Amino acid sequence: MKEVPKNKKKLRQGYTTGSCATAATKAALTALITGEKHMEATIYLPVGKFATFQMESCEVTQDMAEAGVIKDAGDDPDATHNALIKSTVTWCEMPGITIDGGIGVGRVTKEGLPVSVGEAAINPVPRKMIYETAKEVLTEFNITRGVKVVISVPDGEEIAKKTLNARLGIIGGISILGTRGIVVPFSTAAYKASIVQAISVAKAGGCDHVVITTGGRSEKLGMQQYPDLPEEAFIEMGDFVGFTLKECKRQGIKRVSMVGMMGKFSKVAQGVMMVHSKSAPVDFNFLASVAREAGADGELCEQVLNANTASQVGDLMMESGLVEFFQKLCDCCCLNGLKEIRGGLEIETSLYTLKGALLGKAVRNGTEHQSDWNR
């Protein structure tokens, strides 16, 4: 087997705002219980490993404790890098653990996000991390009193101006995010190099069919869909759809299966091959036209035009039973992928919900009519 050279410099990983908020909560709650400042906290991350965080500050009184962590995003160009993430914990009369957002944490005002309207923009995984960590601390000290946890980001409102939060209806600050607990660096040159290496490894291992995904969650779905493929056949392309397809063609891959979700694949369907949130917005006029072709009436198309996210459009289509919408969207992904690389291989697209349900699938052979892609 041909040996593939490794990257000379490995990028440093960082931690999500969710991990920082969880660590700050553990330090603050421990301080509240013991009455002593705690300047360090070790938490368990969703990726299956422990991480220790140093506190920037920790203050404690009889009824309240507050701790803060400076977010380290590693080598990722993250808007929240170096932000102070604080957790304030107080006793409350009601039993249980209440979690809310304070200054600098946005509040959701529109449908279509994983957090309900009116709630603080603390996503489900970070919320679970905070809750379970607080519960562990209370159990460790045999505490039965209720506590309230408020996450805040002093500069959050200013940081949010560098994000798409306002357009998505998240007002007043940033979101507390993270499904893995760590931030994987997305430096363009280094990430592209890792994609090239991954394809090289797959090719060297005899893979003519690879599955390219935008992240860990879609990769797991891809592995479930293609259980017979070896692990090296699964490649995380991040936001670099066009680059990855071109590299697959260059290295002689015969079949590429793209597996993803509405948010990013709705952009691929409209011809956007770099699907970072800042590179191009979702085109709701395009989605409405696809919905119309799939049989949506005028009222439903109007709802699509006024939707907040591509995922919300997907929900509308599912509720209306317009399965053809997803098949058409997948077909658009295949066609635009082939157009980007001027044919030469077979492209298949599978579209899933955030919960892992298959929405649609399409396949196009770009080797049969090679001249069509060279126009």
C-alpha cells in the first residue's frame, strides 16, 4: 500500500462555548456549595474525553457564586475566540436545576431553530452538558436544594454582530453551541490538505466509492447507510464541497455519495460549493421554486419564502407530505456537483433530518454524457 505523507503541522483544537459554560458552571456550583473559590474544573466532553479548564475568575457569597472561562477556539477562526463565558449559580426554592441565559446570550425569536421561541439560545447538547454536570456535583455533595444556572457572555452582544444570529432571529447575543465539546480547526489550507490526505488514504486502500459529509453527525448517518464500506471511505469535507468533489475526480474516485442535512445541502442544491454560513445565505426563492415543482400550492410557497431556516422549510415539506421536494433537492445537488467538476464520476446525494430520518435520495452518472458538462 502506498504511504501517504502526513501534514507537517497539526492544527490545535479548541473548546466550544458549551464546554466553557459547563466548566464555569461546575466551578461556580462547587464554590457555592463549599464556600471556597474554585479556579479549575474538569468536565467530560461529548467526544468521550475529559478536559480541564482554568477559571479567569471565581467569586462566591452565601447565596451566589460566579465563575468565568476564557474561550480558547484553538486554531479555528472563531468569532467567540477569547470571549469570557460566565456562569452564575444561585440557590432557589424549587427543587431541580434551572438553566437560562443572561447578558450576551441571545434569545430565540423565530421558529426553525433547535431551541424554542422565547428561550435562551443555549443549544440542546450544551444544555444537557450543563444540566448533567450540575447534577453530578449536587449528587457528589449530597445536596437536594434547587439551583438556578445563568450563562452570560459580557461581550456577547457585540460578538453576535459578526455572526448570522440576528438574521436567524437570535436577538441580544451569541448562541451557546457545540455538539462535540471541541472545536475542530477549519483553516482553509490545512483543512483542504486533510481532505486530500483522506482521499489519498481511501484510494490507496482500494476504495473507488467514498462518502463525503459535512460533519460528525452526517458521517454517522453515512456509515449507517453504507455499512459495507471501510472506515477510510468516509471523509469529512466540512464546508469544502466543490474542492472535495474536484479532488475525488483528480484522484480517480469513481463514485461519490454526499450525505448531509437541509441547512448546507440546500446551498449545494442552488449551486453553492463552499457552504460555510458566511459564504452564502440560503436562497428561499430557490427553495420555493423547488417546492412549487414538487406540487406545493401558493400558500405553502409563501410559507417557504418567509421561513427562517432551511430546516424549517424541510419541516413544512414533511408536514405537507411533499416527499418529491427532497428528491428534487437531492437531484439538484447531484447536477450542480457534476457541473462543478465537469462530470467524470457518479454522484449520489442523501438528505437527512437532524434526528436521522432519510428525507430523499438521488443519483446522477456524470460519465455517460461527458460532453454535457464541458459546455
